[in-house]
Amino acid sequence: MRIKITSRNYKLKANEQDYLEEKVQNFTKFMDIDHVDIIIKEESYEYVLEVILKAMHKNFIMKKKGSSLAEVTDILVDKISHQLGKHKERVKSHRKEKSQIVLDEVGADNPYSLIYRSLESLEEYTHAEAADKLILSESKFLVYLDSYTKHMSVAVLKDSKTIEFIES
């Protein structure tokens, strides 16, 4: 996670910067954070703190004014934590509601039958990791959750050298 702190019309002290960075590090317990931009301004004896957080291709932007920097920081951290928690729950519940079709090998006469399984039970792999796992398992296919797109994918072994990837 990249953290960028900018102060305008205010000289940020080292202990304040450490406090801000420590508070922002707590956001990683909710989800993977790409970067956080913090802008601090001092306007007519008030602190204006703006936090722009980018996570999971979504921007979270919060702005707050207050008489003390620590007070404003604590309020904003609570608000952003609440927003991140709500977003994480929304994503989680959306995945649970969505049933995914998963192929299950059953026999030679009917090589595949369809069963429904929650997306949560799938393991996350990149395409390269899925290909390695498929080759090592000596199976005909592998159903997994793509770690980049978070979509269900299937790696199918066409012959001993060809692997086809299907993404839902």
C-alpha cells in the first residue's frame, strides 16, 4: 500500500505523520488497499483533512474539518473503516447470493455433470498457478477463482501440452 501525505499551509510534524500512517495501516484488515492520499490543510485555525483511498477499483473519499488534527484523524478513520466494512459486506453477500456452476467429473459415459457450489469454496490462483496445479494433479480440469479478476475460471487440459482457460 502506497501512502502519500500532502500538507498545504501547514508544517506537518514527524509524530503527526507517524500517527496518520499508523491509523491508515489499519485499513488493510478490511481489504487490499492500492493507495491512500492524505491532504492536510490549515484554514482559519481549523484543520481540514481529506483522505482519498483506492481499493478494489473503487475510490473512497472523505473530508472533515476540526479544531485538532488528532480529533479529525480519528473521526475520519472511523468513518472510512465503517465505509470499508460496509463495502466488504456488500461484496461478500453479493458473492454468496450468486450461485456458480461448477463442473464435477463423474464418469466416462458422461464426463461432466453440473453442480452448484458457492464461489467462496473455490481456491484462488493466477492462470500460471492454475496450470501448474492442473498438470501436477493429473486431472482433466481445475475450477478456481482467478486471483486478479475474482471470477470463477476453469482450466481444461486439452492434450498433454495444451491448456484452455475459460472464465465466467
